[in-house]
Amino acid sequence: MSQLLEKKYEELGISKKVYEFGECVEAELKERFEQIDSNAEFNQMKVIAAMQKNRVSAECFNISSGYGYNDMGRDTLEHVYADCFGGEDALVRPQITCGTHALALALMSNLRPGDELLSPVGKPYDTLEEVIGIRPSKGSLAEYGITYAQVDLLADGSFDYDGIKKAINEKTRLVTIQRSKGYATRPTLSVERIGELIAFVKSIKPDVICMVDNCYGEFVEDREPLSVGADMMVGSLIKNPGGGLAPIGGYIVGKKECVENAAYRLTSPGLGKEVGASLGVIQSFYQGLFLAPSVVSGALKGAIFAANIYEKLGFKVVPNGTESRHDIIQAVEFGNKDAMIAFCEGIQAAAPVDSYVTPEPWAMPGYDSDVIMAAGAFVQGSSIELSADGPVKPPYAVYFQGGLTWYHAKLGILMSLQKLYERNLVNID
Ligand SMILES: *Cc1c(COP(=O)(O)O)cnc(C)c1O
């Protein structure tokens, strides 16, 4: 079998040297992969339990149109999300177009003029800078008289508790906590650390709303931020919880009041959750959620494999090869533009879709430098599918994530290594 497999890899363009290097690294990861499998098993049971409790039936997959009144499939799915993630209520809609939209919706609907938003974990994800108004933008929170305060993490990655205490004032209404590192090289926060931060914030101001940007975090651990005191968690369905099948969508899960505010903002005051046809996508939301725990486990294995490969080759990887995982993102700092581009070309070349195209750096809406993106996805921009991207500026870090199956993630990483190897950008001899 291994000879047949090696030959198949060779047909795909992976040289013997690269393949063998990969096999050595993989052999060392057996125990970690077993832990990931048992976490996936636990989360799979959680999803099934939530579906059974809410009596998911074939009728839930019916297509609604127009206003979408009494859309049982949509309403039931929202109960499933609430139970699965530990919230009182949920808004899970195809009308939420992406993660940024879900986050903007959660913020704009729960903040009022005169309120202040606080990020106690440093700069938020790039696209949120325009939502908040850190970079001036039409329709930002700043335009509506909502101010913003930020407390950076300390140099060692810990919370600046003194700074946070000083920053919380009578105007502070909502605290936003980004779980994943996004395009920063700070560590991703574990659910446990998020819980510590929320407890501290609430000890100073109990009625402040704590929101977690949960993008890329779902199902990586055995619990989610709502179980450690968050009032709201928010994410994208073309990342983890959509399991690769959801073609669009976002979610907000949490306290009833927070979700209600978001619903009135998404549709209209007075209408809220009652309208919003699910068109034909609802079955893929269910099926994607059902598959998500195993899909996430494949993506996690890919991230850990990549970390161990590139760490061995002397690059800085965040998280490092042995660290515990709290999201599916792997950053590799190449410190070199050519190596960054070669890596992305390898990911692209390994894709089931668009494998023949060459990714090029490009100016993207919402980002302040050129971005290179490699993805050959079934769903455009889906980053639970194998993808790599990063802003083309020092330290030339690539953010690698996804893989609907571990085997595809593995091929992608081997192909990236192949490209670097062919261009003499690494030494594996
Ligand atoms: C992806 C992501 C977002 C934005 O989601 P989009 O779907 O790209 O708009 C926000 N925050 C974090 C941490 C993310 O990873």
C-alpha cells in the first residue's frame, strides 16, 4: 500500500524526498492525532444530541420562500445551534453574508449612540477596523457616536488587567474578545483564558455584554465560549460550523436579548426572527453542522502537520509544533516574499478545484495591503476548505487553514513544501 500511495503522490507532483520527509513528521504525531479524534467524537455526540432533542425531521429541510413565515426548518436549526453551543437563543441565517457581517450585526444591534466598545485583547481582525471606525468608513460605529477603546495584550501575551480595569468606564457597554489570532502573531485564546478574562471584566462591570468573535474556533475544544460566561458568540458558516457544506451564512448565539437585538437589526424592528426565507440552503446548514466536528478534526491535523514540518525547517510557526490548539489557523512566518508565494502556490496546486491557476497578490476590500490567497474551494472564499492567505508585507506570514479532509490537508502541505524545495528555498537533504 505505501508504495502504491507513494506512487500516487509522485503522479501528483510530490517527490520522494518531500514525501519521506512528510512521513517522518507524521509518524511523530500519532498521539496528538488520537487526542484530536477523541475531541471530534465528543463534539459529534454534542451535535447529534442537539439535533435529537429538537426533533430534527425531514420536514425541516423544506424550502421556504418570500417572507419565510413559519419556516420550521430555520427555527429548529436555530434551536439546535443554541443547544449545541450552550446559548439561550440563536440567529443562523443565509442573509448573514459572512463573518464580518455577523460581527458587525452583533455590534451594531447591541450598541447605542454614546456607548463605548472595548477590545481588551488588542487590535481586532482587519475587516472590523472599518466596522468600528478605527479606519474611517461609511456606516461605521464611529459615525453613529459609538466610541472605541483598546487595551493591548502584554508582551508575553497575557492580559493587561490593570489597563483593562482603567479602560472600563460608565460608557463601556460591550467587550469584544477575538478568540483566534487572525492576521496577528499573538497566541489564540483558549476557551479557559476567555473565561478568565470575562470573569475579570464582569467583576468590574457585571452588566457589560461580553461578545466573542468565535471565527475558526468552533469544535476545536470540547466547549465553547458561552459555557465560560460569554453573552454572545459570533461566527461564519463558511468556516468551521458549516462543515464545508453551507454555501453562505453566519450565526450569533447567546443571551436571548442579544440575539433578539441582532434579529431586529438584520431584518427590521418589529419583524425580527419571524421573517427570512431559507430558500434552498437549510439542509446544507444541518448537514454541514453534522459533519463539522470531523471536518474540524481534519483541519486541525493539517495545521499541526504544517507546524511540525515548517518548524523542523527552521521557520517560526505560530502556534509551535507542540502547543495546544484553540483554532484551526496555522501561521508560518517566512520572512521572505518568494517563500510565502511558493507556499501559496503549493496549496493552490493541491486543490480539487482551480488547481491550474496561480495565485497572485491582490488589493482586497477591507485590507490595507495586498493580500495573497490560495484556495481551490467548492464554496467561494470558504476557509474551512484548504486555503492559505496573508498580507504581503513583513514578516511575510502565511495563515494556513482548513481542509475538508485530513488527506487533502496533507497533500496541500506536501505540495507547498515541494514548491519551496524546487526553488531552493528550503533544505531537506
Ligand atoms: C474570518 C474572520 C472574520 C471575518 O469573517 P469573513 O467571513 O472573512 O468576513 C472575523 N474575525 C476572525 C477572527 C476571522 O477569522
